[in-house]
Amino acid sequence: MARPVAVLFDLDGTLVDTVPFILAGVRHAFEGRSLAPTDADWIAGIGTPLRDQLAPFARGPDDVQLLYERYRAFWIAEHDRRTALFPGAGELVRELAARGHPLAVITAKVEAGAERTLRHVGLRALFGAVVAADTVARAKPDPMPVHHALAQLRRSPAEALMVGDSPHDLAAGRGAGTATAGVLWGAASREALAPLADRLLADMAEALQAVEALQARRDLAGGDAG
């Protein structure tokens, strides 16, 4: 029997139902401006660092920082009121942990934000790794954050599943060599996720099934070799 596979989760739009909160923060940051992203513009970039998303709509580097600070002020003030788990997400994470699966979050949030969110929803203790936009030199869709998480969890890419709601999540997993699963309850459409997903998930039960399927393949392969 193979050792339990690792499960790598995106955070916003995958475990926590925060896409409306994110869009509200963007509207706050750009309030009163003629050049501002549409919801569709912003959703296309979810999963990448905030400053990278702000830059195309800013007047220059100093303006990126100003927009960033406006967004962060709104996020800090509104976080606890507007941040909650998707139905079944807590149960899924607890079940996977109980079965011995090493778990990580790989997010475009900064570390302080990711830690606050995970503590707020009561899941921080279950994750062996939290890799944020400022944890490593390159963020999603680059595979570096995935490799960093796997090193902390002591698993090879062949022993891992990346679960996310953005093409950038899945591109990072695929680039690192993991299996990928795209969730359909987050920001991106089925059409955006399908080219990069080994499977698409309609609910948390299907997420558990995806982990079980990868574990069964590892068991049939006869061991832990990556």
C-alpha cells in the first residue's frame, strides 16, 4: 500500500467562499476611477498576486501601491464578516486529515492574509504547509509554490493532487507534475478549467472521490516511489 497522497488546495474560491468579497474589495480600491477592471477582468486573474492584477489598471508603480493599500484596508476591515467556508469544505479537510493525507494551501494571498483566513475558519492546524504569494520567489501559475509545498510535505508530484478554482492553480500543479482537479463552485468557468484539469468537481463529495481515485492508483502502482 502506498503512503497517503498529498492534497494541495487553493484557498479563495476553493475552500472559502470569498469571490464576492474579493470583487467588492476591487470596486472599493477603484472607486471614482474611469479606468477600472470589470468583474470578468478580475476573475480571469484570480489565483495570481494582487499587485500583478492591479498593475494593468494603475497609473504607475506608485499607483499600484496606492490601490494595493486601498484594497488591503477594505480586506482587513471586512474579512471576518465576509469570509466563510463553502458548505462541506471543513468536513472535507477534516476527513482527509483523519485519513492521514498531508495537506497544503497554495494561495495568491500574502502569508499574513492566508494565516488569518485559515485561523478564522478553524482549519489552520490541519495544514502542514501554507505557501503564499510572498513565500517563494515566483507565484502561481509558476510551479515553484507547488514544489515548495511538496518539499514541506515530503511528497513527490506523483503523490499529489492540486485542487483549485482557477486555471492558474491548475497550471501550477500541472507544471509541477501533480494530478489536477478543477472545482466548479469558484470563480472560473468549466470551459476555462477543463483544458488543465484531470477531472472537474461539482461538489465536495467529488473532491473526496478524486483523492480516493489517486490513492487507489498509487496503491495499484505498488509503493511510494515518485
